[in-house]
Amino acid sequence: MSTLLFRYVPGNSFLHMLDPRVKITAMLVASISIFMSSTFREMAAILLVFYLLLLISSVSPRVVFGSLRPMLIFLALIFTLQLFLTGGDPLFSLMGLDATYQGLVKGSLLILRFILLLMFASLLTATTSPSMMTAGIERMLRPLPSRKFGISSFDLATMMFLSLHFVPLLYESFNHLRDSQISRGLDAKKNPARALYSLSVPMIRTAFSSAEDVAVAMESRCYQGHHRSSLHEPQLRKKDLLSLLFFAIVMLLVI
Amino acid sequence: MSIVVRDVNFRYNPGTSLERTALEDVSLSIGRGEFVLIGGAIGSGKSTLIRHFNGLLRPCSGQVTVDGMQASEKKVRSRVGMLFQFPRQQLFGRTVFEELAFGPKNFGLRGPEIEKQVHYALELLGLGKDISAESPLRLSGGQKRLVAIAGVLACRPEYLVLDEPLSGLDAENKSLLISALRLLNSNGITIIVVSHRVSDMLSLADHVYWLDRGRLVFSGTPAEYAGHGSLPLPEITCLMKELRTRGFDVRGDIFDTDEAFREISRMLGPKRVTGATEQ
């Protein structure tokens, strides 16, 4: 089994070589721009920027779209709710509910925002190795006064890294479980309640037991969150800062 | 009637830098009532291959048919029962009965029919009726696996496919499971076992297939497998072959210790063997 969900794709592209802090900040800039954009034209411009970044990264578009697939149901639900629950000029009726033109526009813009966000996040994880990601997050969080609350930046970075790391693992476990239940005749379309129960109960148990296994494995290898060295020490160079500046200007011009 | 795999090719993540060929021109045929072993190193494509048997995966090219039907047809799912690695992770029912009734309910059976199927599965595996009221999560590792198998058997499959069924089991539970599989096979159910370590079940198998990096490199009987020379053999078979090459009059195609004991006893004569270990 092999999943493309938020996978790291090893490579030597310009994006792969950038400092992780720059890429994480750029992701934040992109997120702000995406949420500030309010027209299809602005969205199309952001999509164009994304496409150029994808070309620079040499990451296959399938890797990015592979991350979108599991979210399709969620996106479809958001779109449907917006379509039917927004007031305005009616387009058609379904079970007593009116789909409106305004709902269509609002729903399309909303799911486009989510799609763009997921695509940028997927590009970030595809071009940044997990260890670099952890190191980057840790360096960014270090100036925060989190120690006053009993949490070190190392703890926070490790938590974030593990959360990211667990997404594809849990997705693979889910696929495995789904295959098992489908083999016993489960048809999610015919009986969604049974599907939800038969998949969620073992899935929650697997998630808890995997988390416990990781915690025990880390503790047995002397993990302590106070201070840890890093295998790859990120180096912030002039070209990293210039790249971030350039990206921020482009995104500002776009919206 | 049988499972027929013809020139199957399968690739994960095609068209990406993460593309990986899992199966290459694989062709095989599994007859009704057979006990088949599919071996190969980890990552050789075994699990990918069996996922084609009930349409969970569809080949990039080639064809898989089950009793003449395309494996992707929904009807095939009730014929080909599949049990994946770590089956205890799939358990979710409050009781064993509820767990076992899941499959029959999905296939549209009702009240008394479901009960009949559940009891059929419990009986077939020698699990008492008392177990049906217990929580499957409170059972021992070996029992959990048997309950997971019973969950598949309750759908009355004609083919039972098991992915690494012995991994993580102790000797006692291994022998329990092997006996159960032997029993199921004698009841006419076709058994297909996938394992990177075929030694535990060679003595039961009618046919052995070996995959190497997605290619089928061996197909033959266990005796032919033992004579192949470059495929991994059970320690006991190696010992018997070594004895044979050193001039002892013993068979080389022996795969379990009980049979080896009997063979050595025959060679030495009954008076020479003491402290019998045969169970």
C-alpha cells in the first residue's frame, strides 16, 4: 500500500533547498492571501502562482491532487450546504430547498479556498523533509515564552511533527481497515451508519494504540523535550530571505 | 472453477516520482478446494496480488476472474473472504456474535439466517457457542485471530485468503490456526495463504507460488519447491536434505518435524528410537 497524502518527495529543486522557516512563513502568507481573496480572478492568479511553484519544485501534480482526494466528501458537503442555505436568486429546488445563484458563487469560492490551502500545504510537505520541518518549526517557536507554561519549543515542534507524520500513517491504517470491512460486504453508500461505526471504532483504537506505542518508543530512547540537537541545522541564507520577500510581494500584488 | 490471474501488471502512484511497480506480468490459476501458498520477501507484491482477488485493487493491465466472473464484480466479494495482516485491528463488535453477524448483515441476510451463519462459522473453527456473548477485545491474541477468521467465514466464502496469518502468534496459537485451516480446507474451502515465511505451511500446501520484486518466479508443488535450490526452505527440510546427501536413506521433501521424526524412525528402525516426541 502506498499513499500520496502529504508525502515528502525527495528532490534537489530550488524549493527543496530553501530553509524550512522560509517555506512555513510563505505558507502562512499564502494562507492569508487565500482567505483575503474574494473573486474568482484573484483565486485564478493564486492558482497560477501555485502552478509556477509546482513547476519549480519538480513535484508531480498527482502528489498534490492525491492529498485532495480524501477531502472530497468534506468539500462536497461544504459546497452543498452553501448552495442550499444561502439566500438569493433561486436556480433549482430539491426536496423543498432552493439552490441559489449566490449560494453557488459562495460555495465555489469557499471550496476553492480550501483546495488552494490544501495544495499549498501539500507542496510544503512534499518539498520539506519531516526532520527539516521539525527543526524549522522549533526554531520559529523558540522565541515564544512557552516555557513559562511548562512547554518547550522542542515539545511543540515534536507534537506538530508527529501530527503531520501520523496523517499518512492513519490514512494507510484507514485504507487497510476499509479493505477488511469491504471484504466482509460493507457498502458505505447503502448503509453509511454501519460503515461509520465499523470504521470509526477500530480506527480510534488504532490511533490511540499507535500514539501510545510512539510515546513508549520515544521515552525508551531517552526523549526529553527540554533541549534536543538537530540532525539538520537549518541555515537562513540571503537567497532564502529574498525568496520569501519576492513571494510575499507577488501574493500582495495578486490580491 | 477457479481464480485465474492473467498477465496482471500493477503500479502504485503511476505518473508520479513515487511510482512503484508492484506486479509485473503475473499469471496464475488457483483451483477449487486447493491449499495454495503465495510466498515472497516483504515488498515482493504478495499483498497487492491478493487485493486483486476480490476487486479491492484493479490491475493496470491484465485480467483477474473468479469462477468466470470479473473480480471487480460485487458478487465476488461474498465468494472470496479476505483476512488481512493484524486482523484483530478490524474487530469492533460489542460481542463476538455481533462481530460475526457483520458480514451476513452486509450481504442482506436476516434474523435466523444470520444466526445460522454465525453458528456455522463458530462450529467450523471449533469455537464454542459460549464465546459468542464475550467481547472480542477481551480474548487472547490467538482467539482474536480465530474470531476474525470466523467473521469472514460467516459470509460462507468459497475462497479464504489470509495475509500473513501466523505473524505475531506463539507456537500454541500457530498450531491452533494451522489445524483450523486444515479443517476448513477439508470442508472444501479453498485456502490461499500469503506469507514471507512459507515453511510453517508447506506440508499443507497443494501448490506454491513465489514472487520476487513483483514477478512470479516459481510455481509448483511443495516437492518441486523443495528441489528448486534457491528458495528458502524450512530448517527441517534442510536437515533432511543434508542427511540424504550424506548417504542416509531418507526423503528430502519433508516439511514438518513430525513427519521427519517418522522418517528417521523408519530409517533407524523402531528399536533404535527412544524418548519419542511425537504428539
